[in-house]
Amino acid sequence: MGDSIAMRELAHLIASVAPTEANVMVLGENGVGKELVARAIHAQSRRAAGTLLAVDMGALPESTFESELFGHRKGAFTDARADRAGRFQAARGGSLFLDEIGNMPLGAQAKLLTALERREVTPMGADKPEAIDARIISATNLDEARLFDPAVFRPDLLFRLNTIVIRVPPLRARPGDIPLLLAHYLKLYEAQYQRPARTVAGAALDSLLRHDWPGNVRALRHACERAVILGQGAQYGLADFALGGPVAGTVAAAASPAIGASANACVGTGAGTPASGPATAGADHPGTLDALERQAIASTLARFNGNISHAAKTLGVSRAALYRKLGKHGI
């Protein structure tokens, strides 16, 4: 979700990679949406009709690793009371998403490497191997320097997994997408908890745009849920979001008009829809995504005294895109 340069590039890369059978490794911090990227790749692939099976590799005990991934036959060990297909077999014809792969112990990495090299697995207690027919998508939040450390991750396994590398940008690198995300999640939780639609105060939005969001989109989603549950005023204030991390910069001195964050959220495209008619200066309804976008642009321009280049960089959009948005909102 987003219209920033980073998210448009990400969507383009997904569209290019998805139709292939190449293994993909998704890198990014906690909360950026790595599993959503994996699901987007699968949905746009030739295997979309099959299963996308997600496995938290870091949560698999090494003692049960082979049974969970490769399956077992009845009687293979004490508790093996029936045949069981492993995750590779269950994902046949689809995609296997190996999440948090950087947390695997080295011994388990060696077993996974053997399976990927041979394109087959042998269930525990079986005499014959079974062919693998699943596309491998992996993900990790490990810093790339650590990922390339042989003491942490086997280089030969890494080269099997990272045919294509997709890096998901942190939220702080695309602040221009924050109004869209706020609109989407506030509307979602207002409906879920049957709370009235409310607007986000302008000063609160300024701070939300400058927040570092160390937990990325996941943290923003949780902050929106807290605001919907705890907020008592006519508008959402900064305190309602109960942010725990640092805020970059200071709130603009000039008071900003109230901004809506509850209607017309646009999922996937990042394009706002006006409440009615073409957008003109001051004409955005206070409960629309357009109003959020307009305020974000106006506030950022004010920060940089009208400098288009600095504002565009801060918002994560190109100069041309910012000029189009200025015309759209009559700024």
C-alpha cells in the first residue's frame, strides 16, 4: 500500500519476478510487510491456484525440523502414529514461504540446503525420496552484513535462496505513504470496534509524519487500533496513538487544520478518491484520504519554506509527482 517512489518500485519488481520460478529472498525490518510481499508474489505467479504455505523457520526446533519440513512415516519415531506429509509436500504445486530463515541453526541449514540442491526430500522412515514441486520464497530481518557472515548463515544456502533479492523499505523511508496507511487502518478499526469516524488533528498528523516508526507498518497499525479504542475526543490527538518511539524534528509552529483519517482509503493503488468533484484548494472533505494527503504536503512544504526538492524527498515522491499533487489539491 503506497504511492511513494519506493513502493512503486517494489510493486514493479514484484510484477517482474512473480511470473518466474526463481527463488526469492525478501529482506526488511520487522513490521515492514515481508509476508505481504511473499503473498503478492504468489498471487501474481503461475502457481497462484496452488497453496502458499508459510513456515516460521525460527520457531522450528532442530529436533523436529526434518519431520516438519520433509514429513515422516508411521513408526518413524515414538509419537509417529500415522504418516504425515511435510511442508514441502503440502506446498506441492504452490509456494513455500520460509519466514525468519535467518534464525535457523546451522545444522538445520545444512539439511535444507541438501533438499534444495537435490530438489527432493526423504520423509523420516521412508526408503525413497520425493520430488519437490514448490517455489521457495524466504524472508529474514537480519542485517545483510550478518546474513553474509558464514558463522551465522551458510553462503551456499544463501546463494540457493537469493536468486532474486527484494528489499522492503522501512516506513521512515516513505513518510508520504503514512496518510494512506492511517486512513486505511483507522477506518478498519472504527468499523471493527463500532466507533464513530473521527478526524486526526493537524498537529497530531505532523508528529505522526515525523515519527521514526521503529516497528514500521505493524507499529502504525497497532497505534491506530489503540487510538480508536482509547480516543475520547472529537478528534484523534497524538496522545491517543500512544507512540513509544522517537519523533524526528519538531511539530510545526503554525497550527494545522484538522485532518480526516477515516474514509476513502485506497488499498494497493495508493491513489486517493475525492469525496465529490475535482479537488480545489480547501475543498477536500475533512474525512477523506485527500484531506490527509493535502495536509501532509502543505505541512512538509511549510517545513522547507516551499522548497519542492526537499519536500519531495521527505515525502518519498518524485518532483513531478509532487507537482501533480500540488495541482490536484490547489496548493
